[in-house]
Amino acid sequence: MDHEHLIAVMRRLALEAGARIMEIYSTPDFEVRTKSDASPVTEADEAADALISTGLRAAFPELVLVTEEQAASHAQVADTFLIVDPLDGTKEFVQRRGDFTVNIAYVEGGVPVRGIVYAPAKGRLFYTLADGRSVEEVGPFGPDSPGEQRPVSVSIPDNRALMVVASKSHRDAATDDYIARYAVRDMTSAGSSLKFCLVATGEADLYPRLGRTMEWDTAAGDAVLRGAGGAVVRLDDHAPLAYGKPGFENPFFIAYAPGVLLVK
């Protein structure tokens, strides 16, 4: 795989999808439907999905593509593949809270080795470079001309005073009970895959998720966090979170900066 080309294509498509999403976001009203799993979907999800999937299939026809909005792609389990969540945080989008992202990742050998997370309403763009290191690009974001790229790296955590990030829309008692096992200095909340990015930049030390997620929800943020020196492990046995699982459903997991003393 030519990682330089891969990152350039993923970046351009994420920006184009983000622009289309923001066009719809700025309208006074947009259609919201409910999918079979009871989650919401909007015309922005579908427009971004069409744009990204068309671009990826044209650029990388040899790779399996898995995307949230195309159910037929969910049966394609492979060792190496592209995986997309065209609009992660649809609930945040519908409620106009801004914490939604475009996620594109490349998985190799069950590991998300390259990825991009773009939060168009927040103006934040995170991705892995060709060599695997993660950066946050500072706008304005030219589609074919990257701006200043600032390296990101995880914190050196103080286990007596951890900064924890948790979900805005999926916070529950089980999550609170787990967080209570740590010495927490402060907590913040964020939507979508931005939580991974906050750990990647050192703005948080720990992100536990005790709830249902799919691989397209996590792969891009996972790649960015890994490229910043972080890790994502299963909650039950602390084994690395793997990708390409049948059904693409994740177990509960913990994203963290190494140095955090994990508890079970």
C-alpha cells in the first residue's frame, strides 16, 4: 500500500464529505429516519457515504470497503480493508451540538494502521501520516494542500488525578461505576470519535466505553490514537481491540494513554 497516496485520498474525501454535511447542517430542516437498529440516519449520512465510498472504490478498487450505511458491505470480512463511518455522531448532528465526525480508516492484519477523523463543525482535523505518526492539521483545510500539521501525542498521566472523557449521548451507570474506580481529577464529555482524539492530544488520559459500538465507529479514532502513542484494549481482558470481526461489533473497550493503571 502506498500510504502517501492513501492518506491524501482519505483526507480529500473526508474534507469533501464534511463540506457536504455542513451544507445540510446549515439548512433549517432535514429529514431524520430511524434504521432497523433504532439509530437515526439523515440525508447527510447518506450523501457523505455516497461521496466517500465512490471515491475510495475508484482509488482502491482492489480493497474491500466496509461502510456503515451500506448493509451489503457488512458481510465482507477480510484481513485488510477500508472502513468508513461517513457521519459518526448522528445524534449530535440532529441535535445540532457539533460533536460529529467523518471517519475513514485502513485496517491491515486486524489493526487500524491509518485513519482520519474530521469534525467539520468544530474545525478539527486529525489523521495519521504515511509513516503512522498522528497530527492535527490547522485550518484552513485545502483539499489538495495540507496546512500546518502539529504532531500530537498522549499525556504522561498522573494516576492520582486522571482526566477522563466519556460519551455525551451514551453515558450510563455502568460507565460511571467503572470511572469511579479511578482517581479522577476532572471529566469532560464529547461525541463521536472525538473522544479518541482528545486522548491522542493529551486533553484526556482515559476513555472507557461500556456500550455497543461497531468497528466503523472506532477504527479511525483508534488509528489516530495509536499513532499518538496510545492504545485501545478490550475491557474484559485488556487485549488489543481487533478489527475484521464477524458482524463488526466491538466488545466494551478502554482507550487510554500508556501509564494509566487500568482496572478491570
